[in-house]
Amino acid sequence: MIPTGASTVFDSLLFRDTFGTPAMREIFSDASLIGKYIAIEIALAKAQSRLGVIPATSAAEIESRIKFEQLDFERLKHETENVGYPILPLVTQLVEQCGEAGKYIHWGATTQDIMDTANALQIKEALALVEADIRALRKTLQDLASAHKHTPMAGRTHLQQALPITFGYKCAIWLAMFDRHEQRLRELRPRVEVGELAGAAGTLASLGDRGLEVQAEMMRELGLGVPVTTWHVARDHFAETLNFLALVTGSLGKIALDIMLMASTEYAEVYEPFVKGRGASSTMPQKRNPISSEIMLACAKGVRQHAGLMLDAMIQDFERATGPWHAEWIAIPESFMLTASALHQARFALGGLEVDAEQMQKNLGISKGLIVAESVMMALAPHLGKHQAHEVVYDACRKVNSGDQTLAEVLMETREVTEHLSDEQIQTLTNPANYLGQAPNMVANALNASAQI
């Protein structure tokens, strides 16, 4: 098969499963979307039949006579390009299929009602996939944090070694982010999984005094929430959804960046799971590039751009927008595809992450004790005062940097130190494993909190 027609990573034979997943792509496929349009039209007819707005037998006849496979998709494509929206061309074909009952299809609705509700159904399904991935990722992070609760490593600030931490502490911070994301998702879903039936200007005037009843019955049929007010031009919940995805992928990007830096030759502390050929170079046989992390970072950047687009699309004119609505058609499916990819890559990378505790320990020693200079300063502070203790240890650190001695060796030659601390105390204070602070306890707290979610 010669690949043809693809023009973006989302439909590319080469890249579509790198920047998306088959399950998420199916939700946003043309077939699924058109199927949702049809399901919404049927749900509308059922609601109206039950309430006596249209003849009681119309909905059953409409449902039985509509045949998805008999649609002329080429005709639908061309007429959509001409009209600018797919609903009128689709309804035209559905009416043709349904004979006499066809005149009751799309009764009192407007194009945006059907399209918005279809988007809500897509988002409901897509968020279920995101939720499942977040839960699986949280379990992986819980396991990593627990396993490495006491695994010491260098904590780094401004890309410099700062103080000792544990790898479990780092994983606990990652875990807490995704605990919060799961909480955010629970709060978000009732706001966004809401349908739309409002008519031309949003007042349901076309359905007279039965409009709100039809709306509620239609949403019950579809399993969606009933809107409090028309949201044709109130797009905050869709914007919130994509900004939620930006938060999720932003957290994944942060994890990816940590992994990429820690996997560099100079650090060599963690590695993505080994799969023969994965991350290989065409010219350098030794390479093992952190491909999953690179994809996670790229996806995070893409979703962040779309989140901004959705915020911009909130600014809509009067009761029906002229153009911002169309921007959602780009941003929503692509954001969910990128998010699905990033989560998939994270589950792979973290699920089989190789952690080199020995290398972490080795890296703790490369500063010759400077990483725990604060430990010595705080031990001296009760004797010399905080400022003077800082100056004494600062001078000792400069000697370490300019010579071959360790911090312990320099301190044991410094009178202001030896007057107050024994050699044994100095050795204890300059051992990084003795200066982990509350890192292990924080891991325990994070695990306990995560278990409650």
C-alpha cells in the first residue's frame, strides 16, 4: 500500500500512533462524529415523540429507517464545503431515507445544537480515556515513590547540585500533580458533559412552551447534563477542558524534561525502558535517545498552544459567533490526540523506568561534600550565629573548589569549626545520606494522600 492523502501527523501512516492513540483517534474520527450527529437527531425525535411534539410513531420510524452505511459521503463532503457546516447536508440525506417521517427530523433544532452536543459526547468519551490513563499513571508513580523512598540522589536547583533528596521524593512530587489532575477531572466532567438544544438564537422559540421539556428529555436520552442556560457563545467549559489538558501535558512535560536530563551521559541516573532499536541513531550506534520523553515534551507544547486558542475563541460576538467557533474544531480533537499520546508515552517510560541508584550515589559525591555545606552551616549557627557560620563555611567551600581536598578535610583544618565540632561530627555532617531532611516522610505523606483519592 502506497500511503497517500495524509498531510498532518494526526492522519499520517508514519506518525499517527506517535502523536495519538487508536482509541482516541476513533472517538474523533469522521465515522464516529457523523454517527453522533445521527444519534442526536434520533434522540431529539424520541424526546419529541414522547412529549407529543411530533407524532408518536415518527421517532421509531426515523430510527429504523436511517442507515449510516447508505449515506453518500462524497456528496456530504461537497455539500459541507458549500454550506460551511455538515448538519444541513446530513439532515437532507436523512430526510430522504425516512420518507414521510423525515419531515420531523431536526424539528426545532439548529445546526450548532447538534454539533455542540456531538462535541460534548466526544469529550465525555475522550475524558474517560484520559481518566483511565491518569489512574494507571498514578499507580506507577505510587510504586516508584514507595520503592525509592530512601534512595538518595542529588537535588538540583538552577541546574546545580543543591541538597540531597531521594528519588522517591521526586516521584512523590510527580504523583501529587496527577493526584490533583484526577481531582480536577472529577470536578470538570459535570460542567462539560452537558448537551445543547436551544434553537436559532438560543431561546427555544421554535418549540413554543415545550422547549425546556424537550431539552431535558433529549439530554436524558443521550446521557448528558441539561444546560442551565444556552451556551452557543458561552464557551468557558470547552476552554476549561483544553486548559485542563494543558495542565496534564504540562506536568508530563516537566517529568519528561527531568528524565531527559537525568538520562544524559553526564548524569546517567535513569533510563527509559530498553527496546531494541528504540531511540537509535542512524549514525551513532551507542545512542539510546529518550524518545518517549521527547514526544511527551512535544505534545505538551502543542496542547499549550491550543489551550491559548480556546481562550481566544471564547470571545464571541452576540448570540451566535462568526468565526471563533470554527477554531474549536481544530483545537479540541488535536488536543485530545496529543494528550492521549503524551499519557501513553508516560505510562511506557515510567512503567519500565530504569533507576541507577549506584550512579545517583556516585553523583552525590562529585562535589566532594559541598552538596551538604548547609548541614555544616546549620550545625555551626548556634555557636557562631547564622551569618558568621555562613561566612566560615562559604570560605571553606571556596578552598574545596580551588583544591583537591573534600569539604570534611578543609573543615577539620578550620579553627572556627574545630572549636565547636569534632572530626566525627564533621564526617557525619558531610555525609549526604544524613541530610535528607523530611524527604522520606514527605513521600509517606504523598502516598497516604494519594490513597485517599
